[in-house]
Amino acid sequence: MGLLRQDEMVDRKIVQLALLQGGAVRRVELLRAGVTPKMMAHAVESSQIALFPRGVYAVTGTPSWWIDARRRGAELGCISAAVTRGLWVVSKPEKWHVCAPNSRISGPFIRHRSRGRPSVLDVVLQCLRCLPEREAFAVAESSVVLRQLTLAQLRAATLGRNKCQNQRDCCPNQPGVRVNFGNGGPLRT
């Protein structure tokens, strides 16, 4: 009986890890989290998750375009990553924001260029470049209040040329807003 409960807990852990990644998680990420291949096989056998080519495990209801994007190296980015990391958001995004290492990954999402899983600082900087001012500052403030970043880290990352000032890197939602935490807040051009 105890073994059954342990298997159920492992299955739940795998499902939770997948949900943190938008419903699809790579095998290597599960291995890094301490999930063994035997545990993964049990979760697939119990229909908690499904195995897709190139080592991607996904929960039921995950969009097929996201599974395909995960197979090609995409990660959640910007406001979508902020939501899964517990940062404050004014409103949930209408479209997913995805970090992709190249332009060959496409789908019904807003693409940000990035290699690998973005850090909390990367997520905050993407939000500052991409989102309307009020929403971006909610994410930035929460990263400091929740002690995921320090104000000094934010200042250092936003000072200088083209750090958060180049809107062409991302979404053109707020083309006239530049952010600089070094001198007290947003600047309008």
C-alpha cells in the first residue's frame, strides 16, 4: 500500500514539473529533478503523462504546437515564465511568450530569442522590453519583493546601452517606453 502511494506521489511530481513548463517537460529536465527512467515509465503506463519523440513528456491537454516547440528547444519566456515562477502579473497573457533559440520554431505565440532556460533576471528584462509599463513594473517589483532578485541586480542589468531600451528585440507593445532603474524609473522618448 505504501509503495502505491509513493508511485502516485512520483507521478504527481512529474505532472507538476510538466505544468511548470506549460504542460510539456523534457526527459533531461526530469532527470535533473531526480526522476528516474523507471519513474517516468510508470507515469506513462499510468496515463498521467504521454511520451513524445525526442524525450518530451506532456500532460493531457497540452497544445500540440507547444509539444513540438519543446522538442525543438523552446522554453517559456517573458510573462508566461513570470506566471510559472510565481511573480506578480497584472493579467494573464492572451498569447504565450516563448524563448526560442532560432527562428525555425513557430506557433501561435510571441517569440523571444534566447538560448536555454531564462533566469529570473532574463524573464524580468524580457517583461520590461515587451509588456506595457504597468505590467512590466509589477513583474520587476515582485522579483525584488519575493527576493528572487535584488534591486542592485536590476539596476546593473538595466543600466547601459540597449539593455532595456531596444524595443525591437521583442514586442512592439510600448514603443516609446525606455526603462532605467538607475535614475529612478521609466523615461519616455
